[in-house]
Amino acid sequence: MHNDETLWACLNHDFCSFKVKMKAPKQDFCRNQYNVSGLCNKVSCPLANSQYATVLEQEGISYLYMKTVERAHTPKNMWERVKLSRNYLQALDQISKHLQYWPEHMVNRCKQRLTKIRQMLIRMRKLSMREGPRLVPIKKKTERRERTRELKAEAAAKVDLAIEKELLERLKQGTYGDIYNFPQRNFDSVLEKEGEVEEEEEDEDESETEFVEDMGDDDELDGDQVEDEEEIERVEMEDLDIEAGKLRDLEDMGGSIASSLRPKKKRRAGSAASFPKAPRVELEYEEETETATAR
């Protein structure tokens, strides 16, 4: 039979998986979800009492759980659950109605637990409605990994664009000749598109009208124009020097590629062709004869 004294003696003196012993304040607590007070004693133990009641909260709704000895033979139907009203006063009336003939200390503990649950729900609702900074976890490793990937992708894109631009310039200039068999139609279409874009930009520059304020002094204006022309000429000369250097580098590369493709001739040892020929220099001079002057 179900004997409360025997069960409590076993749980109190032997082993209970729900018991938690504290040393600093010497107190025993219970982790069973049906415990109405959270303390480990005979009155509050849900296992050692055949008649027991408690209040639980599930998803913001309070329920009253009741256990009687008449349902002890069916553990599946041991606890009876009653949904309590959201109105606090009506919920208290429901507890008093369902626990009408129960011990007074059990009814008071259920009402106290309902009060604590209501206060907890109110605090949760206020915190959720409050506007303020929210703590968000920062994953430093993930951010560092993403930053590294972005930098690598950006560098790779810049390199690809530079290579593509350089290859197009060399193909325009005919550096490689007939080494690469590109489809001429596609290459011509790309050149035509670039030419159209340049023409559109030139048309836009020509169509733009500018209004310049009258300076008043023609001398100052002429001096500024002369300085601007000198700066333009200087910039043009620098650009020509840069382009000449690029063409010289491309010619050197083309000459090295062509020389590597030509078959090498065998030279005899000790022949005059093995030594490099000195450059031929021609000198011209004139003789002046002095006329005899009268002494």
C-alpha cells in the first residue's frame, strides 16, 4: 500500500535524486517540478504526500495541479490539471473552490506560488516592452574569417582586372602577333564597344556648356593661359615618356619571345662569328687652309 511515512523515511535518510544539500546556509532544497515551496521537508515533498497540490506556469498560463490517493494506482492519471484565469482574483477563487476541504497550509502555499508567478510574468512583460540596448553575442572568429575572405576576393578582383586590361592593350598593339588564335569577330566587337563608350564620353564633354566670369584684365588672363599651356605641354611630355617606356618594354618582351621561338644555329668553336662585332663608326673632318696675308 501507499504509505507516506515509509516513503519519507526512505527519501530523507537514504538517497533522493531531487535533493540538493547546501553547506553555507545548512538547508536542503528540492528540484522536483511539482514541489510547491522548493524546500526538502515532509510537508513540501510531492513524493511522500498522497494528497498534494501545486501551481505551475506554462507559456504564460497558470495551471493548478492536484494529486489524490484515489488515483495512486494509475500514475498516468495521477495529477489533475485545472487552467486558472488570467484575472488574479478569479484565479484565487478557483484555488479556494477546488481546495475547499484540503489542509489550510496547502491552500495558502498554492496561493503564494500563484502570486509569485503573476509577479514574474508582469516583470517579463515589462522587460520585453522596454526599448533599450540588447546584448548580442559577437563571434570574433567568424568576423575575422569573413574579413579575410573579403580582402582576398578584392585583391583577386583587382589583379584579374589589371591582367585583362594589360592583355587587351597588348593585343591592340599586336605584340604577340599570331601566337594566340583569338576569334577575330569577338575581339573586333570588344574594340567597337570600347570605341563607342569613348565617343559617348567625348560627346558629353562637348555638349556641356560652361559660363565663365569676365576677369576684366586681359594681361592676367593671357598670363594664366600661358601657364596653363605650359603645364599641359609638360603633362603631355610626361605621358609620352611613360607610353614610350611601356612600348619599349613590350618590344623587348616581343623580341625575347621571338628569339626564343627561332631555331638556334650551331656555331663553330673559334670562329669569328662567335665574337660580337664592334659598331662601325665613321668620322668626317674638314681642313681649312689659311690664306697668306701680306706682311
